[in-house]
Amino acid sequence: DKKFFADMETNCASKTGIHEEEMKMRSQEIVALADTIKILNDDDALDLFKKTLPSASMSFVQVESTFAEQRKQAMTVLAQVREQVQVSQGRHRIDIVMLALSGKKIGFEKVITMIDELVTTLKKEQVDDETKKLYCGVQFDESDDKKKSLERTLSDIETLIAETKEGVATATEEIVALLKGIAELDKAVAEATEQRKA
């Protein structure tokens, strides 16, 4: 039980650290994704989409440069978040969005869809992590209760052992006193026998 409790304590501590680190990274990812969505949903982006429709007043080069600027801003935000996210924490998702943004033929609709899916996945993982953390907390409390119960039982047994040792010591003293009394009585009987014979 002590080994199980120690293992449980170690596992819970490591899982708590990992959980907090993942929560921090997810928060950063969500902020970066929100910034990216904000850039994509900005009035400038709307104007850009309106401008992509054929019109006599705009040239194709102007639309491409505005589109490229927005793409560059989104890539910058995602690159900053990517540097802070470890491979084990889902960096590949950010890489996919960045790859989609760097492509020439893909539009923002697919990127926004991918970002929305990523946000949904992150929220689901957040709920799963919170559930695991709650479960770990319950297990830790149960193990702590078991530990306290075992400590109380151990304390009771130690008290019983001490009382038994004390009883044995008292009984030993009484036996020694009785043996001494028997020896004195035997001596007195022997003396009385001697006196009667004499």
C-alpha cells in the first residue's frame, strides 16, 4: 500500500505538471488562433474579399499584395505560437495551418475551417484533461485516506505492543518476587524442620 501510494503520488504530481503545461500551451494556441481569426475576419479581409471580385477600378497586383500581407500577418502569429508549443503538445496542428496558409491555391475559408476544428479539438482536450485531473484528485484523496487509516492502525498496534511489553515486564517482576518468596519459605520450612528434629 505504501508503494502504491508513493507511485500514485509521483504519478499525480507528474500528471499535474504535464496538465498545467498543456493548459498553458492550449491557452497560447487559442489566443494565437483567435488573433489569426481576428485578422482573417477583419474589415480589411472583407474588403480584400470584395476586391477579389472583378472590378474595373482594381488591379490584380493590388489584391494579391493585400492578400499576401494578411497571410504574412497570420503566419507571423502562428509562428510565434509554434515556437512555444512542443511537438508532443500538438505542434503538428499549427504546422498544418501554416502549411495551408503558405499554399498558393488555398483560400481563407479552408484555413478558417481548419482553425475552427483546431479550436474545437483543443476545447475537447481541455475538458478531457480537466476530467483526468479531477479523477487524479479523487484517487489522491482516497489514497491519502487509506494512508491515514493505515497510520492509525499502525499507531494502535504500536501502543498495544508497548502495553504488552509493559505487562510482560510487570509479570516478570512478580514471578521474580514469587520465586524469592518461595525460596524464603523453603528456607523457613527447612529451618523449622531442623528445629523440630533437634
